[in-house]
Amino acid sequence: MTLGNSPAPLMEGDCGVTHVTINGDRCQGHGRCALIAPHLFDVDDSGLGVVLVDPVASTDLADVEEAILTCPENAIAVAD
Ligand code: SF4
């Protein structure tokens, strides 16, 4: 299962592992992900978003979902 900027709530994958990615072609470096969840996202030296924790813990899925919904470029995705 792969979700992008979807209003559907994130669910932990069947295997219990959820991976988070940032599409570097879409990311424009707004940094909103790092503001929303600084324990999960940061920006690199060029200002683009990076994932700090992968896979993410089930307790962090709500923060990942908020970052996905806040990213104006639809650059953040999750997959099992
Ligand atoms: S909010 Fe989206 S566009 Fe902005 S840095 Fe994060 S991933 Fe990139």
C-alpha cells in the first residue's frame, strides 16, 4: 500500500512496518514537515526535506499523516 497526500488515516502495514519517503523531484524545501515533526523530518544543506527515521514507529503515524497533509508539494509518501 502506498499513500501520498491522502485524507485517509494512515494505518500500520500488515507486516508492522511503515516506510516514509520524500520525493526529491517534488520537494521544494518549504520545511513544513520538519516544523510539524522535527523528530521525523529535517532539511538538508540545500534546504530539501529529508526523512530522519525509517521505518517509523506506529506511535509516529499521526505525525507522519500531519506532515503529509501539510506538505504543499505532495512530496511525502508512506508504503508498507
Ligand atoms: S514540507 Fe514537503 S516540500 Fe516542504 S520540505 Fe517537507 S517534503 Fe519538502
